[in-house]
Amino acid sequence: MRVAYELGATVVRPGQTLVLCTPHQMSTAEADQMKARLREKLPGVELVLLTGVTQALVYEPDEIRAADT
């Protein structure tokens, strides 16, 4: 399986968690390979891979957003 990575203007910093969603179903081995490649490019970023959906976002549990206040 060939997967193209596109995050557009999303900035991910060490210490953040990247929740990566893909519409493709994949085996555990394929998911592990994808995460290994991303870890090389994004050191210090926690990765969560969800299959069967099409969004990617950065989750920061300690961040308070103006919309939440």
C-alpha cells in the first residue's frame, strides 16, 4: 500500500499528540510501518492512528481554547 502524507498548514510540535485518520483499512504491520516513518519525521510527537476516517488533528489536553470559556 502506498500512502501519501499531507498535513497542509498543520504544525505539530514535540510533546503534542497527532491523531492521524485515514480512510483506508490496514493491517497492524502496515500501521506500524506508517507510524515508524512518521516518527522519523516528527520526533517527540505522540502518534495515534485511526483507520476508516478522513481527518487529522492535533490534540492538546492542557490547551484552553477561547471557544471553551
